[in-house]
Amino acid sequence: MLEYPALAAINAWFSRERKTPVAEWWWTVDRELMFALVALMAFGVLLSFAASPSVAERIGLGSWYFVQRHVMFCVPALAVMIGASFLDARWTRVVALLVLFGSIVLLALTLRYGSEAKGATRWISIMGISLQPSEFVKPGFAVIAAWLVSEKMKRKDVPGHILTLMLVGIIIALLLLQPDVGQTALVAAVYGALLFLSGISWWVIGALGGAAAVMGGMAYLFFPHVARRIDAFINPETGDTYQAERALESLLEGGWFGKGPGEGIAKRYLPDAHADFVFAAGASEFGILFSLVLVGLIAFIVLRALVLAQQQQNLFNRLAASALAVLFGVQSAINLTVNLNLVPPKGMTLPFVSYGGTSMIAVGLSMGLLLALTRRKPEETFATGLPIRSALRKEES
């Protein structure tokens, strides 16, 4: 048999007999979840081809401007995801802590030096690169909050819940000052999920839920753009519903099988067809069946992540992986329900699908940490590469 040097090198990297870091990673990472995430990224590239050219042409850019940049953003996002998945539990905490601290600092600086767009100050430019710090706050918070809660559950003398509540307060205050109600809701959802998983009293959860409802009411009273969106959603005749209406038209015109690549009409008049409303734009081109496959893939990722999280013996791994899965799932759900006009617009991206460099890389980091936290331990795997229980069942049969 002919031997090819390149093939031999690849086999050596992933060999189960050799104890290389790459081989150990390959046989311990959950490949089903990882390939599903890569497939979702591929869906994003495909939808970028469908939705982005009309947006670029409308604002005077080259037809493939957003497509090229979307593909370009996929490269570092994939590299960050794969790189983070090599980390062990200790290093996931270190990386998350650094990311969280840096993001909080940038959030504070954004209020002073950031650029304003659509009535909010959410972006800051560093060495010519525009960043949205709130995107990186979310995965950092999910992991560090899970660590604090897990330490409280193991040791009663650790003020884990108090520290987590203080952290939530700081982050939410900085987000509302921008203002960014959508990201605030995501942070609150992750915090609520951690409280639920930690077994905290229902009275406490109810009190915090009431506080969240009060904050929602205050957002309506004190943030005019929030009030306008809610009023327009409840009574479309009282506000600007142009984008929501175009999104619904785009969803409906495709039918079951779509109008075909490049044939969608409604998406040409949808301002954010490449970003927040990429799902609606894709539905007009590829149809409802394609959209259901995309939703099914997202659901598989969330459910697979939650199942893997509950299989973890380490309390921190279990809570952190669950928090990251909830973060991914809630963000996806918000984007999809906005596209379907079931909730007021919130400016939330669809992970790995919507256009946006900061969002893409932040989701890559989040999913890389999730893959790292759900990896099997090397000692739980025989030389066959099978988990111990599976290998024992195979030997018994």
C-alpha cells in the first residue's frame, strides 16, 4: 500500500496510541456538537450569499462586500472556537475571568469614548477596529458566575451568590447606560438559569423575577426607543413597523421551497437583511423547509449541549456548560421570534449566522469554552477511543 506523507502525518496527529495534545483533544471533544456548530457556520455563509448583496448595493458598496467580510470573520471565529476547546476547566476560568474583566472595562470606556448609532453607544474603536464589548461580557459572565455559584454550593462560607449578584448589577448598569436592553435580558436569563440549577429557594427566584419585571417597566418609562418599539408592536399604527413588515413579507414570499437563490424580492427592502433579519431573508430564497432545518440544527446544538452538561461530574463544568447553552439558546430564540414578529425588535444577532465580526468571534469563544467544559476526561477513554461504559458493554457482548 502506498504511503502518503501528509496522510501519515494526519493519522499520527489523531492516533489513539500516541498521547499528543491533538490526539487527546480529538478523542475527548464531543465531535457531534462541534460538527453541528461548524455546519451552523456554513449555514451562515450560505445565507450571507442570499441576503448581503442587496444590502451592500443599496448603500453603495460592492455586491460581495458583506459576503467577503462574513467569510473573513468565520476564520478567526473558528480558530477561537477550536483553540478554546483545548482548555481544561482551570484555564476556562482564567480565560473567562480575563475576558470578563477586559469587557467590563471596555463597557465603561464605551460610555465615554464610544460611537453612537441609533440612539445607543455600544461600539468602541481600538486601533481602528470596532468592537462591541457587550458581546464578550456574556460568555465571560456565564463561566465566572457559574464558578461563583458552584463554590457557594460546595462551601457555605463562600459568598458566591452575593458576588454574583454584585457582578450582575455592575454589568446590567453598564448595559442600561448604553442603553442595550437586549443584552441585559440575556445576562439576566443566564443568571436566572444558574439560580434555578443551583437549587436556590423559589422565593428568591420569584423576588428576582419581580425585580426584573420592575426593571422592564422602568426601561419602558425611561428609554424612549424601547417604548416606541413596544408601542409599535402592540399597535402597529402608532409607530414605525417598516422592518418588521418587510421581514414578514420575506418569510411568506418564499413558500415551502423558496423562490431560488437571488430571486427574493422583499429582502431587497429589508435594511438589516444581512444581520438581525438574515433568517427572514433566507426564508424567501430557500423556503420554509430550509428554515425548519436551520431551526432544527440550532435546537440540536442547544439540547446536545444541555445533555452533555448534565453528564459532567464536576459541578463547575455542569453549571458553566449549562449557562453557555442557555446563553446560545436564548439569544437564538430572541432573534428568531423577532424575525417572526412575535416580540418587539431587539437588535439581536443569530449566532454564527448573522453578519458581525464581534458577535461571530464572541460566539466562537462561547462555544469553544462549552466544548472544553464538556470534553470527556482522558482516563475515561480506552485505547479504542470509546467511553469506558460503551467499551465495557462492547466487551460483554
